[in-house]
Amino acid sequence: MSGRDWRVPVLTYHASTVGGPGYAGNDHVAFASDLATATRLGWRIVPLQWVVEQRLGLAERDLARCLALSCDDGTVLDVRDVEYPGQGLQPSLLTLLEAQPGQPDRHLTCFVIACAQARARMDRDCLHGLDWMGEDWWAPELAGGRVGIGNHSWDHNHPVMHEPGPGGMPRGDFHVVDDEPRADFEIRQAADYLAARLGPGACPLFAYPYGHAPDFLVRDWFPRHGASLGLQAAFGTQGGAVGAGSDPWHLPRYVCGLHWSSPEQFEDLLAGLA
Ligand SMILES: [Zn+2]
């Protein structure tokens, strides 16, 4: 498969989803199972960046039977094994990826939240207050070559930020990022923060919080400003595989727990794409 026919599923996990020892409700268990399933069925893991380069015509690789991996919200559970309160030791997604044999191009893109205050509040209010949302791992993991760091906005417009955003922007929703000041606040500010820490152009991919992709951003703001911010593409969570006809500013992803919740459903998902 090459040229116009290629399509690649992008899978999304949340390493902070640790609700028990089983596949449903624990994204570490699901991730390990899914990697084994994909490898057994002859799927090749490739960097998310390759998918974007293919879509933009910057590369033409053979992406037949390939998939790409991403995870959202940026906790240390992405890359470090952590003793989870009440749930035991959780091997990080990176540990599980490193352990997967026969996948020379294996790679994981972690979409992180830029604002330190927002991360501190989420760590306290939504996790366990164990300092899981620091940023000290971003640069070394990026340098390590198995991990990409992506932009998941300034503060996720998360309800832990009690104060309204620009122009009275209500929290808890990303559809409301629908004008210039709000886009600057949520996206430009995050891009600048990541560039200052990781280098210009080091984080060319964006993922919409909650998968909410406002028309203003998809059709207007990103096409005008994306390139100048070092951004090449933006990902939603609308399901479907990325292909030649996908909108670069609203590329689809499949989300674990939303689009599939068992090894059988995962296998069915892949079978539908092969
Ligand atoms: Zn998120």
C-alpha cells in the first residue's frame, strides 16, 4: 500500500487510567495486550510523525499494516514505572513499548499540558498529589528517541482552573476556544512554552483536549498560524484511520476505552482496517 491508498490507525491511551487489574479500566494492561496483539497480527508500530509527514507529502514511506501510538495528558506514568495507590506497580507505557520485540520503529507520542499551575492542580485534584505531572521527563525522553512530546494545550481548559479564561471563557470544554485571544492563550502560549524548553520545532503535533476541535481552529486559526508556531498537524478523537484525504488540522485517532474496550474489540478494529 502506498501512494494514495495508505491509511494508518492512530491509537490513544491515558496512562492515568488505572482503575483495576483488568483490561477495561487500566490502560497499561490494555496497552501491553494491544501491542502483543498488533505484533502477532503483523502490524508495525511507526512514529506518529511519520503519519503526519505522509499526509503532508513530506515523505512517502510504505505504511501498509502500520499503526502509531499516542497518549494524552502527560503524567510520569507515561514513561516511569509507578506504584499506584491501591493498584500496585504499573509499568509505564514506555517500559511496555521497550519490552515489545520485533518492532524496530516503535515510538510513543505523549501529548502534554504546558501550564505548570494547571498540572499541579490536576495532580492534586484529579490524581493522588504524588507529583506525577512534572515536566522534568520531557527533555530526556525526547532525547532518548522513543518518545515524542506533543502539545495538548496550555491548561486543557480544565475545570481545575476555576478562573475563567480570556473573554470570560468557561472551563471544561475546548469547543469554546473559538476566537483569536482564546487560541493564543490555549495553543500559542503552549507552543511557546514547549519551544522554550525543548527547542524550536521540537513539538510539531497538537491534540485537542477532550477531542473537541472547534471549526474556528480547524478551518481558520491553524491554517493561518500553525506553521509559524512550528505546528504541522492537530489530532482529534473522532475514530477512523489517517489517510490521504484526512484534514491535517483534524486528524482522527482511536481512543482506548471509547472505541474499543477488550482484546477482541481491538482485534476487530485492526481487522476492519487491514
Ligand atoms: Zn486530555
